[in-house]
Amino acid sequence: MLIREIRGKKIKNIKMKFEDLKVSVQEIIDLIAAKNNREANNKLLEVNETLDEILDHAEEDEDLREISRYQVLLNQLHVKINGEEQVDGE
């Protein structure tokens, strides 16, 4: 019973973090639209760190797929902000 409760809390916590990510990504998009690239880049770094934390604790395939989607989106936003294509490993 205890394991089920802990797992349930972990799942809720990850779902809440995804909701927070969604809001943060929208903030990045708004900052890009306002041509505030420095602040957008700072927010992007914060969101990347949060995503890494979620990845460290993700166990479900569904969560890993969602993380992958955010990684692609954040990479596209990085390119938009910095005007460069990011290459794997660089």
C-alpha cells in the first residue's frame, strides 16, 4: 500500500511539473514575441534544468515521450532565440 501511495504522489508531481513546463514554455514564446531574447534565453535555461530533473525521476513511457516532445520544442526555441542550429554533442 505504501509503495502505491508513493508512486501515486510521484506521478501527480510529474504531471504538475509538466503543467509548470507548459506555462514556462508559453512565457518563453511570449518573451521571443516581445523581442526580449536575453530573458527568453535565461528562462529557456531554467526550463531545461527542470526538464532534466523530471527526466531523472521519470519511469513511465508516457512521461518519457512527453519529455522528448519538450526537448524537441526547447531545441526549436533555442534555435529561434539564438539563430543557430544545435548539433548533437555540441
